[in-house]
Amino acid sequence: MDLSLAIPLAGLDGVRAMRETLGLCPTTKLMYASDASRYPEVYFVAASLHREALAEALGELVDRTVLSPDAAVDAGRQVLAGNARRLYRLQPPP
């Protein structure tokens, strides 16, 4: 599932979009993407908004005892890097 277009444009609703996504899609099938182009600042803003939305949505799941803190950290790592590494058969950094 791809939220690359929704997160940068959603502004404060990015958390809502991420919350809904986590309810619909297993974290093993969700991968970070920025959909940014041309300007490096756009990549930075998109990545920042995506991480913030993911952290807040996972934090809510921890607060509601749906996920343990360790499971939330693992889910975040999957979404932000692990799934892409697995899909594209990339080696983790040393």
C-alpha cells in the first residue's frame, strides 16, 4: 500500500491516513515512499511528515495496548526500511 501521495498533501490529516492504513494493511505490506521529485527539500518534508504520522499512529496503538512497544518499533522499522530491503533484496547497512 502506498501513501506517498497522501502524506505530503494531507498535512495534519497524515496521522488519520496512517491510522486508517495500519487498520487496513499489515505492516509487512506497507512501505515508505515520498513521491517527491526535483527538489531535495520536498524529499525531506515528505520523509519528516511520513515518520511523524507513522510514529503517532503506532503510538496510539501502543497506548490502546493493541501493540507492545517492541512490536510498534519493529513495525516502524519494517515500514520505513525493512520491507524495501526485503522486496528489493538489499543488504542492511553495516
